[in-house]
Amino acid sequence: MTDYSFESYESFRPNMNREEVLEWFQRRLNRPPEAYDVYKVSKEFYQLGAYSRALLCLQQYITLPGAALPGRHLLGYCYLNLGETERALREFKKCVKEGYHEDWQLVVELTIEIEAKRREDENNH
């Protein structure tokens, strides 16, 4: 198990591309990252409130072999915390479709919220 220092986290920029993200993990692990490695760091970024960094990790995580549904669930929450409600809704819908039924209520609430905002925007124009 690798322990990441604050300095390591600081070197992770939220504007890195896929190759740079995987290279960042490779340098710290001295091996290619596995899904668990990426999920662990994503979760730590999320808990620190570094949602854009967590989002970037999770976007890579869901493409890796061995990625699990909780990663997509956390990706939805990253979008939600970054104000990207429609993207969050898409991720939560995928979670429900893949069997993560705990997200049903959230899907309904977000759908209602998005529809209410849409109607408000129509009434203001």
C-alpha cells in the first residue's frame, strides 16, 4: 500500500490528460495503477473537497479493468458538487441501470430539479 503525501497530491493537476494521470500514478507506485489505486486516491480527493481532481481520477477509473460501481456513484457526486447536475444525473442513472438501486431516489430528485429549472428558464425568456 502506497502512502501519498500532501506534496504528491499537490502535483496532481485537475487539467491533466489521461496519459498524464496514468503517468502520475505510475511514478508514485513504480508500476501501472490498478483500479483500486485510482479509486482510493479519488476518494481521498473527494473527502478533501478537491472535486475536480477526484473527477479526473474517476473518469480514468471507470475505464480500468476491475472498476466497480461505487466509483461511478462517486463520479456522480463529483459532478453534483461541481454544479454539473445533468452529468451527475447521467452517472446516477447508469448506476441504477447497473444495479446500484440506492440511487433511485437521487435520480428522481435530480430529474425534478432539472425540470423545474428548465421551466423557470422558459418562463424568464
